[in-house]
Amino acid sequence: EEEQEQILNIITSLSYKDGTRPPMRTIEGQVVQDADRLDAIGAIGIARTFQFAGRFGEPMHVPGLTPRKPGDRTGETSALNHFEEKLFRLKDLMNTKTAHHLAEERHRYMEEFVARFKEEWEGVTGGTGEF
């Protein structure tokens, strides 16, 4: 019963939920949560973000559209805004030293990607923002 309770606690506490979840109480929970968060950032996280946006009809980028506030699931967004709304926050929420180390590099990669994306977007649109 104790193991079942621990597993259920990990499952119910795992998700991001705007970064407001209480910290995991066990090392097992911390490792699972870190793995979940690491999976959401870096190259794979970038791919998943654009795949999700495409699946649900969200645009890649809307110049001037500000990121949604935490908890807002109804406001207009874009794939690029998801980085500000969630992905850039995950680095600071890692539980273990190993995850912090891995997250630093993945975070830098995402920052470089977003900067490059915006540069190319401006070049392609001629500064109009319209694709």
C-alpha cells in the first residue's frame, strides 16, 4: 500500500500546472518529474511544440502577440509563445543537480532557436510580420 500511495502521489503531482505544484517529496518523484520536464525542452521539446501547435491549428508565430498569463488556457497563443509561457520556465524547476545541468544546455539551445527563428521570420516577411 505504501508503494502504491507513493506512485499515485508521483502521478498526481507530476504535471507542470503553471509551475505551481508543490515540490516532490521523494527522490523517486523528483527524478520522474525531472525526466518529464527534460523531455519537454531542447530539440525534442521544440519539435513537440510545433507538432502540437500544428495539430491544434495554432500559428507558428504572431508578431506582437504577447504570451498568455499562467493559468490562461483560452487566450490566443502561438508555438513561439509557448516558449515564454512554459518551456523557458522549466530549467529553474528541476529538482536534481543532474537535471539542472542537462536543462542548462537544452535551455540555451531553445533560446538560440527562438532568436534564430525570429531573425529568419523577419527576413522572410520583410519586416511586415505577415507570412
